[in-house]
Amino acid sequence: MSQIIIPVDPFDYVVFGGTGDLAERKLLPALFHRQLAGQLTEPTRIIGASRSEMDHEGYRNFAREALKEHLPDDEYQEEDVEQFLARLFYVAVDAKSDKGWSELKALLDEAPERVRAFYLAVGPALFGDISERIQSHGLITEQTRIVVEKPIGRDLQSARTLNKTIGEVFEEEQIFRIDHYLGKETVQNLMALRFANALYEPLWNSAHIDHVQITVAESVGLESRAGYYDKAGALRDMVQNHLVQLLCLVAMEPPSSMEAEAVRDEKLKVLRSLKPITENNADAVTVRGQYKAGASAGGPVKGYLQELEGGVSNTETFVAIKAEIDNWRWSGVPFYLRTGKRMSERISEIVVAFKPIPHSIFGPGAGRITANKLVMRLQPDEGVKQWIMIKEPGPGGMRLKHVSLDMSFADRFEERNPDAYERLLLDVIRCNQTLFMRRDEVEAAWSWVDPMLTAWEETGQPVQPYTAGTWGPSQAIALIERDGRTWHETD
Ligand code: BG6
């Protein structure tokens, strides 16, 4: 089966932070892949912007190296790369002064009618300065959009301030707040599974679902982000955005269409129904963890504090939460969330655990009847597994077995699985906001996270140590086992 490629109109993508880590690892490779797929039309341009002094050729050299490093060898074909590099331009721009802005304007004014996107791949401290200068230098046209990356604030107050600052320059329809998890194929598949099949939706409620688990486990540690991460921690870095967004897609009511406002209205209702976690219950429903030295990816690895080089820190690198949604559909159905660095393996999964059957007609010889589960694997090995009971083949009476109906997307489809950024970067050009977060959504997510942060601070909830390369602290296992349930074992 071949993918359907719909070319987009030519555009100018200006990437602030154009020489940074995100541009190098994700944005340039993603745009390159879209070119390979035939989606970029002439004369699309990608304009790197940052403080470093460099000319167009210098930027092309930077991008060539980035592609060499981040593309698999068989995708790095000289001719394609050179064709891509010819689209690249560069302007040295200072966010904090007027330096370079008139050069950027002159470049953009060569094609004032073209769709124009500004990607802020920079820290949030610069969002305000850059937005204001984009405006004061007259760079905003009818066809302009701005893309911002997380972290959008570090609490509700700072998120509101950031949203307000950007909102003073751009209309909400022009602002694309990226959560790259929403661009992942299986995350979109979750919507297909729920709303393009008659099978699941009638069962998708507290009458039939026992609980939901969302796990986003990473095997990497701090990488080179100690400065940012130690101030953020797992709750801000992963839960406030990625895990909460996944929870919303599992829990939301069917939207009336895939239109952005319809989907985001439904997600917002879920966010507003999340039961508050405060100092009264934080200790019982949340677990904070921090990794110590252990083994990962086949070798010994340092503990978090050693990675911080002797630092002292109470930052959590792991968090598990028993979340509850106080609404008609989900009342009494816990959503267990967990995420952490330096865990056993890199794996992201959503598990929908159904209730047991009400009565068994099979005798004790048939064995235990395990409840059904639907497992959506986001990464790696994207796919869906439906766990069901069947009769074990062969004579000798009725013996039942728990087996999975597997659909691995890699086996089913020949095409490569596009990176989340490929989809999202071009959705910006198409002006499709469905997979981006609206201002009120971001703020509602912070409204749920904020009291948890305060509770941790006020009660001094400690981080529980866990050995690198494991599934987190034992308290996280106890969190779910207290309710008579267990974490789904990945396979
Ligand atoms: C980012 C976090 O948003 O997501 C990182 O800041 C994390 O800490 C990353 O490693 C995980 O993304 P992915 O796509 O590799 O699961």
C-alpha cells in the first residue's frame, strides 16, 4: 500500500534556534523527509535564524552534517541532500536587539504572499522578545503562523504570562503549540480505533473498563540537559503535556468532527474533570522517584546525582500517578500514569483493561479467565494488541488461554513510520490546529499539575530511589497493587 502524498503550497519556515539541538536532531531531518516524500513544492525555503554569525553556505554545511548524523545511511543520498540544502538560508538575528531583523525582513519580503511560519525552537524566556520583534519589524502577514515548543511555563502563572505575551502579537488561530506526542502515528491511531470502529465505543466507559494505564518509559538519562531538567523534573517535563494529552485522547467524548475546535473542546472537558491532587491526597496517589546508578542498554550507568556532578537534588526523574476523572463516563475508573528516565527499556504504551466477565460457565479445569486488555504501543514497534481468551487447541477438554491478536504496523504496512515532527511541521503550513494545544488546554493542564507541585513542596514528599534499568521505585508498584491491580508487563 503506498502513502498518499498531498503537496503543500510553497512556504518560508523561519527556525529561530536554527543551529540548536532540536533543529539538528528533529526539524531539519523531518523537513528533509517531507521533501523526499515529494511534499515540498518550489520555491519553499527554510531559513535558519540564531545569534551565531554564519552565511547561507555555513548553514548548509551545518545542515549537511546534521543530516549525515541523524539519517540512517541508506536515506542519505547526496543528490537529495544537495537539493534540500539549496532551500536553506540563514540570517544571524539577535532576539534581544534589532540586529539582523532588517536582513530577515528583506529575505522574507521577496515572497510576501507565501505562507510564513516562525518556529521558536528556543527557550521560553525568548518567546516574548522574538514575538515582539517579529511584530515591530513588520514580519506578520495574513499567512503567518508561529510555532512554540514546550515548556510553556513552569506553572499556571508563568504559562498564563507566556500565553498572554504571545497572544498580544498573534491571534490564537496563528499560534501552534506543539506537543510532539500528538504527531505520533499510534496516538492518531487511537482516534481511528475509537471513532472509526463500532466495536470499542459502546464498551468505552466505567461499566466495562476497569482501569487505564499510560506508561512512557525512557532508557536515556539526563543527556546534556541537566540545566533544564533539574529545574523541571518528570511531572513538568512529561506529565503536564505528553501523558495528559494521551489521557485526554483516551477519555474524551467523541468530538463532532476532526475539526480542531471540536477535538480541543472535548479534551478541555476532560482536563477540567480531572480530580484535584492536593496535599490531602498527594502522598497516597503519587510517587516520585530518582534513579541511582545501575545498568542500562547493556552497560553500567551513573545515578542522577552523579550525572549532576555531585549536585544535591530532590528533582523527580520518575513519577507515577493515580489520576481520576470526575465525570459520568469515567467515575470510578483510575488512570494510572507513569513515566521515568533510565527505566528498563524505552517503551510507551496505553493499556485499556476491561472488567472481568460477570460469570464463568467453565469449570475449574478450564483455568483462570483473564480480563480483556487493549494495548496500544506508541513506540517502539508501533501497533495494537487485543488480549482475549481462547480455547487452547486440541482435545482433552476445555482449557482456556489468554492470547493477543497482534497488529504490528511495521509488519502490516511497508512504508517507514514518519516522525511526529513531519506531520506537525506541515500541519502548521496547512493551518490545521487539530493536533496542537489550545491556550485554555495548556492552562487547564497546569491547573491540575500546579496543586500537585505545591503539595509535594509543602509536604516535602521525598523522591524514592530506584536503580537505573528497572521499572521505577517499589512504591510505584505498591501504588497500583494497593488497588488489587498490577502494571501491565510489556512483551
Ligand atoms: C520531550 C522531553 O518532550 O520528550 C524529553 O523533554 C523526552 O525529556 C522526550 O526525552 C521523549 O520524546 P520521545 O518522542 O523520544 O518519546
